Amino acid sequence: MNKYGKRRMAEKRDVQNQRDFGKYFALIVVIVFTVFIGRFLYIAVTKKVSGNNLVEIANQTYHEKSTLKASRGTIYDASGQPIVEDTKRYSIYVVLSKTAVAYGQKLYLKSSDKEKAAEILHEYLGMDVDKLLSLFSQPKYQVELGKKGQNISLSTKNQIVKEMKKSKITGINFSESTDRMYPNGIFSSHLIGVVSKDSSGTLYGTMGLEALYDNYLKGRDGYDMRSTDSHGIKLSGMKSRLVKAKDGDNIYTTFNSRDQSYLESLLNKAQETYHPKSMNVVLMNAKTGAILAASQRPTFNPQTREGIEDQWKNTLMEDTYEPGSVMKILTMSAAINSGNYNENEYFKSGSMKIGNSQRVNDWEVAGWGYLNYRQGFIRSSNVGMAKLEQKMGAKLWEKYIKKFGLLKSTDSGLSSNESSGSIEYKYPIEQANTAFGQGINVTVLQMMQAFSSVANNGEMVKPYLIEKIVNPTTGKTIKTGKKTVVGHPIKKSTAEKVRDMMQDVVNDPNGTGNAYKIDRYDIGVKTGTAQISGNNGYLTGETNYIFSVAGMAPIKDPQYVLYVTMKQPAGFGGKTPSEMLATIFNPLMKRVLDESQSESTPSEAINVKSVVGQETGNAVKSFSDKGLVVTAIGNGAKIIKQSSDTGEELLPGQRIILVTDSGQTLPDLKGWTKSDMFKLKNLLGINVKFKGSGFVENQSVKPGTKIADIKELTVELK
């Protein structure tokens, strides 16, 4: 082939290659376009990309779902005063980024405002100005202020907001959280309990009633679904969906707050004086089993958690111990009730032989010669009780032990871990020991239940603390607590005889309870000094005991049962063991008896009416004439606020606070109750902190100080 032919063939091949390339390119374009159209149609039909629903994403982008937190239920005392309640706390965050602008409004902290903002926060939070300015200079979208910028009260938050608005400062924002407030501090802390927060900030109970009744208290959160713009601002005219939160149920307890606070102060003083390893006290209504006051040591402050590591266990019902001679109340009751007690029969005190080699000894080993069994009870003779056990026989005595509710849980509903107790009862010496409270382990609550049968003429009632649980929205009572009779272990005549002996323990010159006499009242007690089991038998030494007293009053028809135990005090402070326990028993028992006597003369409730707008003099007179204690805040001519709403009922002697229209100053608060202080706090918006329990003894801000100048008020209660 010549040169010309070869060139023609090459040209033909080039043309063919161009045609092939064009075909392939066109095919690729068609394929890509087909895939694109197919993908577009798929997305249009399914509304999904990579498994993600585009509609849902769009909705999430332009809809904001806000959780509406349910309020945790309040726990009240018997008079309706809050023991535990929710409170709102606030944390500050400061927006610094200049991109935070919406509708032409700057939502960040401007450079020109930083110094003034720092001065305001320094004034109300005590933060260092230079440190604040350093935080404000960080290249971040927003910053938080650390611990001092957290847990801010509503009143402090409002004051800061007011100052910022006044100075036209933007960018200072608050996030809200719910906290639990325990206004009484140490107040039967192990029974009431505490809460913790989960990762979402929701409170849940971890001890006591807070944990046991968590399902009632916690409520159910709601939510608010609304349409927003990119800045989270609600768009008008758009639909929203609201599911309201269901607040937790309120729990009403049988606690008498005044008596409980007084008990706590008595225990604090005893702890400081005698330094025992532990103490337990329960005051119970003898007729119903309602617990009026109860506490233990060691304890803790549920607000600060101080001391919580010292004792997590509720020792009133989870701890078992050998009760010692207070058990003789039950031994004597069983002997009389079973017909094995003869008031004219005598025994030789001091020591007795059990079996071949073992012995039971009185605390006075030499004894007191021959005694009848009544005298044996009055002097707290172990020998006398052991002989009564032998007369009854081991089987019958064991039957009575169980009749009194020992060796099984009281099923009080106050602990998920309530103990049942135990007994060593195989050999004659062990059987004899149980008659004076050794070799048998009990709980405080079991003993209170057993004592109720003696106080209540043979009718044994279960201790209880929950009066009712109420739905806060409907006001409907959904659960009630009440008197529950759990047995009749003894007859009325038996109970009367034993109470008569208990009175002799106090009044007879030879009685072990002379220290428990209370003027004007007839008291009956039984004392106890229980040995403590160690690794090698019982401990020795004059303080290595559980000292106790169980008392009832008025002894002829008891209204109250009071039981005090103290384990291993460091010393007696120059007193006898009974005198030591009397520093707790006597003032508390006297107080409740005094209260009971005053309540026997009923007072009519006073129905409060509004005096807002009335002249101050007339308003004060209208309430004082009805028997109320009136405190007027200020020297103005007219009343602008009052602490009790129209229709609220108060009893004579209770306080009502009136705020006048000028000259508002802080009054002398000495003697005010914590309830009075909460009324003042809510009425005036003062940030009040409490120390101790009881009645106001000291105040951090002097009387006469202008209310407007008070940033924080601390009151010490005793």
C-alpha cells in the first residue's frame, strides 16, 4: 500500500474512534442523568436520605421540644408545714459571640458593658471582678461562671436581672434547675431521706421516704412542642403541642415539727456532752401508733450532706441490739397474763444457778435479800425475771415473745431493709437471759410496738409515719395511714398492773428510775443497761453498755410512749446513767404533756380576712383582738401585703405578718418559728439561710435594718 492509502486508513480509524468515544460519552451522560433522576424521584417519594427521614429532620430543625419538668411532691408534717419541698435554683451563663443577634437585637455581652456587668455580679455573687473580666475575654460563644455562678436563689437571680435591665446590659442569661430544699436541716434525716440527680437533672430518692415513696413523689414530665426560627424564637401563628407535666404526689407525715426540732436540739446537746457511739429516740402516740418524733445519732444534714458518710443505715429499724432490762416490761406482762405471777411470793436476789454451772447475777451481785416479784421489777432484778421465765416455761415465754411482735419485721413501710431480729434460745441459760433482755436481738420499732400493748390496755398497734398521700392537682387522697391493731397479747388488767409497777420504778425510793420524775405529771418507766456482745463475749467497762429508758405518760391512761437508747457514751458527765438519759427524756416528755394539756382546752380557728388597703392601726387591732401575734413591717399608714391569704385558718397565738407601704425594716426575730421565717421570706423576697433547729435565737442582720438593704439573712435556731 502506498503512502497515500496508509494516510487514508489512519484518517478512517481516527473518525471511527471519535464516533466510538461520542457514543460512550453519550451513554455515560444518559446513565448519570438516569441515576440522578432516579435518586431525585426516590427522595421525593420516600422522603429519606441514607435512612434519615427528611421530614423529621426538617421538623426537628424548625420545631423545639421543651421538657416541662414535673415538680417533686412535698413532704409535710402533721400540721401541713413543709419538711421537704422543691426549690428552683439558677446558674449563670454569659453569651460572648457577636454572632448572637436576632431581629437586629444584640444578645451578647457588649465590650462596653463588661466592666459594669462584672461589678454587678461581684456585688451579688461575691466573685472577683478581674476574674470575671478574664472570663468575659475568652474567645468562646458563651462561658459559665463556676461554682459561685451556680445554685443561685430566685431572689438573687431577680436582683441581678433587675440591675442588668437597669443598665441595659445583654448577654447575661440563667439556666433553671430544680433542687430539693430541707428547710429544717437535721430533722429525722434517715427517716425523711435524701435525693440525687440523674444525668438529665431529674431528682430521685436514695434514702428514707424519698426513696421508698419515689414513685409517688417524682411525678411525670411533660413537654411543649413549638415552631421556632433558627434562633429558637417562637413563630406566631404556628401550631404547638403541649403535654402538661404531672406533679408528684404530696406526702403528709405524723411528725410534730416543734417536738421533732426540740428532740434534735436535745440530741445535739447530749452528743456534745456524752459523745456516745450512737443514740436512738422515738416518741409515739400510744393510742394510734403515730410517730410524733424520731431521730438517731450519728445523723446528717440532708441539705449539705454533712455527716452522711458517718451512718447510712436507718438504725431505728435496720439495726438490731440486745435491749437489756427494758425487756422486763414484757417479761412481767407475760408472767402476770399467764397466771405465773404471785405478788406475795418471794425469791432470794443476788445470784441464781442455772443448770450445773451457769449463773444469772443481779447488777448488785450481793443482792437485796429476799424480795417479792414487784420489788424485783422495781429494783430491776435479773434473778427475779429469770425465775418468772422458769415459772412460765420456755415454750410459753417464747410464745409471748412472738405475741409481742418480736422476731419478725413490724412491716412499718418505713424501710425496705427492716430487720426481724434473732434469738439464742436452745439452752436453759439462754432462755433465762432473754427474760432480762440478753440473748435476744430486737429493733427500736419492734420494742415500740410491743410497749404499745402495755400503754394501750392490751391492744398492740403498729408504728406508722405516713398520714396520707394526696394528688396535688385534684386534692384527692390516694393513700392513707391509720391506726393498725396487730394483736392483743395481754389483758387490760395485766397492762394496768404493769403500768402501776412502772410508776413505782419512778416514785419508790428503791426504784431505778427516780431521775425521771417530772413535776405535775405521773410518769412510768423501766430502765435498761444492756451488755454489748464482742468478739470474746460481752464487753467490760462502765460505759460499754446500751443505756436505755422506756416511759409512758400519763401513766393511768398513757397518751405517749417515749423510748431512748444510748450506746457507749465516752463518759457520764458527772451524772448517773439515768440522769444522763433524763436530759433527753424529761424535757421532751414534759413538753408534749404540756402541749397536750393546753390542747385539752380547744381554741377556735381564726378565719383570716384581707386587710390590704386598710389603715395600719385598724388592721393590727383586728387581728390582735382575735388572739393572733401581729408583726407589722414598716411605719406606713396602710397595709400592702399580708402573710396569710383570705380564708386561711390560724389558731390563737400564731403569727401573722403585715407589710406597710413605707419605712419597711427588719423586726427582732428572736423566738420566731421556722414557719414564721418562711412567711417573712416569701412575703419580702429575702434570701434566708438557717442554722440549727427550733426557734430563732440570733439573726445576722440587726433589727431596724432597711429591708431594701438586706441581701442575705442568716438566722440561728435553738
